[in-house]
Amino acid sequence: MSNDFDADFPSGVASFEAKNFSQAMKFLYPLAAAGNPDAQHRVAIMCQNGLGVVRNEKMAEQMMRASAEQGYALSQHGLGFMYLEGDCIGQDSAEAVKWFRRAAEQGLAGSLTTLARMYEEGNGVEKDPEMAKKLYAEAGFDI
């Protein structure tokens, strides 16, 4: 990575956190295109929600998947929700479970909780109250 990229990432994150999304996109998109998983995640969020750009479902899904496939837990969780809700991608509960599981294996409490609820409801998996209980406990809930 060049020094420009190194300088652009903190500027992009700062712009994103300040909700200056069009500025964030200018800094983060080149980094996302170069394969930075955090930048890809943030670009996906902006494209998914039309923040600083026109909503772009295809770009949102591509960037979220690219980041998730690199093992970025927040993107694995985000891709899981895309599948769960049918947002930017076809609804597929079983595929959602796969991505939530990957994020949960990295300790992401939101993914553990979502997986627990899916086991509780039998959504995308066989209904399994014991597995739901185990996952809720892993997520820090006292059940």
C-alpha cells in the first residue's frame, strides 16, 4: 500500500464516523477496491443504505461478500443479515446461518444472539432449544 492509502484510511473512517458519507466514500472506495476488508465493509454499508451515494444493492452485496470472505466478522454478520432479510440479495435462511456461524466463531455477540434466535424458531436450521440456550449463554445472556 502506498502512503496515500495509509493516510486515506483514517480520513475515510473519520468521515464515516462523522456521517460525512460522500467524503468517506471518496477515501474508502479506492481502499475497498484494493481489498481492504474494513473499507469494503464500510463501502457496503453506504451502498446498502444509500449513504452518500445512490443505493446500490449489487455493489453492497459484492463489497460485503468480499470482506466477509476475507474473514472480517462484521461483514460476515452483515452478509448473514442480507440473506436473512433478503436485502440486496435473495432471501436464504440457510445461507444466513452459515455467515452468522462464521462471525459467531469469532465471538461476535450479535451473531451468536441471531443464531440462537434462529435455532429457537427453527429458521434456516432444525429447531433446537438446547442449541439456542447454549448460544444465548455464549453471547452473555443469563438464561
